[in-house]
Amino acid sequence: MKYDVMLCKITEKKQLTGDVFDLTVEAGPLAEAARPGQFAQIYVPGKTLRRPISICGIDRTTKTLRFVFQIRGEGTAWLAETKTGDSLDILAPLGTGYDLGDTRRKAVFVGGGIGVPPLLEAAKPFGENATAVLGFRDKGNVILKEDFEKNGNRVQIATDDGSCGHHGLVTDLLKDLDFDIIFACGPTPMLKAVCKLAAERKVPCQISLEERMACGIGACLGCACRLRKDGREYYGHVCKDGPVFASENVVWEG
């Protein structure tokens, strides 16, 4: 894993919903090294630990990185108050991203809530071969739909209250789709259901786990997770061994 630290200037900032923000930063070599599904650790003044934020977009032409994040505490609240022109101390790119393989395959990208942003860059090279199935609480929380469509991806939306798209779960929409591989990121119940469906269909599935992180490089035990390899169970780290894993290698609790 190759990563570095640098001060990155914010070139663009938008508010997507009441608590979801969109930042683009000049990232130089960090952008050149980044891969879909990886993340960054952003320094917050006065806090001992950096805040992990998934990489939403990578532009190697402009050498920029894009982050879409939700306010979930003091650190992300501070980040939401930053302005265009401010500089962020960023450690990146971190973790293991998605292995996209043959982008001519029919791929489905399944995201829930703030698990949607990490999928955007991964879906881009698939173009019209990809369907993004995205789940949100309601219409007011839908994000990045137009961005996936700009990729050429087909988009299907599910909401808990039925105010936009399908009234129900993203897995309801998957039952009628034909696909060769699944990429997913979102809450644990959704990921478990997606992995179950992938096993039933006998198609490969890669999932990005959401866990609380501390160091971000595997030096601590803050994001331990149960994994399986060659029939043996062991504990790995979401930050170092993931956050993306093959679905068959994850041992679910309960």
C-alpha cells in the first residue's frame, strides 16, 4: 500500500443535502495513485485521530480527488464548515479498492445511503454495462443519481418511504436484473442480503465494509473484522486488508 501526506487545496465545495457535502481538492500524486474504493484520512484540528473519508471521484487530468461525506460528529462537522481555497491535511490513498476486472461484463453497483459515493468512480469505466441500484431513506436524501447517469450507467432508486423510485429495499430491485458481478457498499444488513443473493446467483461480489477506524493503516486494532481464507477464520483490519473484500471472505456476526 503506497500512501503519502500532503496539504490539498479545496477547489470546489457543494452541499448536496442537509447533512451531506461534496468537496474536490487538488491532490497531485495522491490522485495519480488513488484507485476506486480506497479512502483518505483527513486531519481535523484539535483531534488526535484523522477522519476516514471514502474517495468518491478521481481525476488524473486535473489531479484532483473528490469526497462526498455526511456529518456524523465533530470532525465531519468541522469539515463541512471549510471553504473553497482552504487546505486540508490528507493522508491517502489508503486501503484496498475494488478489483474492476473486465469492464465489458454486466455489473451492478449496490449502494445504501452514504455508502453510495465510493461506488461512483468504480462504475465509471463500465459505462452502459453498469446498473447502479441505490437506496436512501427518502427523496430528500438521494445523492449522485445524475453523476452515475453521466457515467452512462443505468440508475434505479429505492427509498424506505417510497417518495422516490421503488418503495422498499435495493435487494428487491436486484431480483429482476441480469448481471455478472456485484460491487456494493452500505449498511451491514444490506451487505449481508447482497452477499446472500450473490451466493445464490453464483456471481462474484465485492463489498466495502463500513467500520470505525483509528489509524487507517493497520497499526491499531480499531477496525478488526472476521475474515475467512482457505477455510480458516481470522481477524483482519478493514483499513489495511479492505475496506473492499470478496464477499465469500467475510464472516458475518449473528
